[in-house]
Amino acid sequence: MSACSADPPVGQRPPVGLRPPVVATTPTAGALKLTAAQKSSIGRKIWQNESGGKVTGLTHWNDGEEFPSLGIGHFIWYPKGFNGRWTETWPEFVNYATRSGLQVPAVGRKPDCPWPNKASFMRDFNGPELAGLRRWLAANIMVQTEFIAYKSRAALPKIMNAAPVQDRARIKVNYNKVASTANGVYALVDYVNFKGDGTNPTERYNNQGWGLMWVLMEMKNVPSGQAAAREFGEAAKRRLDLRIANSPKARGESRWRPGWHNRCDSYGRAL
């Protein structure tokens, strides 16, 4: 994910331990149900998508961004004093992992990212805190995958509440069409982690979004199965191309197009 200018007022993110807990949602029709084998496969694919499956990629800071991205899903973690356009997911993951009975390393439980910028982060990259966090993340792929799958399952009710009334039935139909194949399930899980659920009004340019809600609305009417999985990938590319066209020129987002398209093309390939 990428950052943009800060939007909410600084200082309104409560400490990790005080942030609202993730509440399990009631399963809906078509809710994703993953086997252990599917979780393992999807987790590895997401890790490959985000950082080439490299352990060093589990603690990463992109050039031009104001925050690091951690774990197989590159969960965003804001430094103190920065509140950006994008949904921060690292503190939510820490809460999820803690409730799952895991002990996240102490540095990861801090309320804000302790490195204020990329330069300080890279100076400490091979130090004990970041090296230890990478080891922990590499040893706990399953809980990261489960968190990403949870976020995808929780996305549909949020989308149904946020979407225009006239589009809700089509969104649900398209979601279930895509979810009818193994690679379609992977697409739904990966895309929410990749570009969000689409309900955050700050994650838009010119009032046009690119998250899951927008892709499901963008999809053409195709049959369930592999046709739906392929069309999901094509619709995602169309929304991402629109994002690039609408983005501030100074961000240079066109440089990400090839990688984004390659990722979306993977959704149409059978697992």
C-alpha cells in the first residue's frame, strides 16, 4: 500500500492496548471458509506478492512513504505524529495476534512505530529489535494469513452498508461468483489486504476508489467460476488504472502499474 498526505488530526489513535478490539462478524451467505491447506497456500502467495517471499521483506519501508510495512501483508504502522490517508493495520493485527494467544515482540506492541523515518529504520534494520520481529513474523505466517482472511470476511458487511443501495445486490452476487473457486477465494483475500475494502472515503482520488467495493461494482456480468475470477482481476486493473490517472502527478504512481497488473492477473489462474 501507499501513503498520501495526512488527513485525520494528529494524536487521535489510542495506544494499541486501548484500541477497539476486532469483533468477529456473523458469517454471511458466501462468507469465505478456508481450510488449513488453503490458508497456507494463500499466505505464501501474499508473502510472495508483497516482498518476493523474502524474510527481509517482513520489515520494509518503501521509498517516499512515511511509515513501514510489516509482515506478509505489509501491514501499515504509523510513526507518532503522522496520521495518513491509508487505513493503519499493524495495530489491529497486534490485537488479533494477542487475542489468538501469541506474544508479539515488545517493539511491535508499542502504540506508534518507534522509527520516525526510513533513515532511522534502515540504520536499525539488522539490530536486535527489527531482526527479532522478522524472526517472529517468519515463524507465525498462519496467524497473519488468518488475520488477512478475517479482514476479507469482515469486508462484505461493511461494503454492503457503504455501497449505493442500487448496487448492493450486484455486489453480493459478484462476490459469491468470485468466491466459487479456490483462486477466486485467494483473489478476495489478497485484494482486501492489497488495496483495502474500498469503504474508507479518504482512500479515493476525485471521489473514485479502487478497493474491493469498487472492483465488485466494476465487474461485468459473467458466469460464476473461473470466468468470474478472471473478470475480477480485469476489473481490478481497470480501477487501478483509473487510480493512476486520477493520482497527483508528483506521486508517480504509473511506476507501480506493471506490478499491480501482474498481481491482478494472478487472480485468474487456477491454484
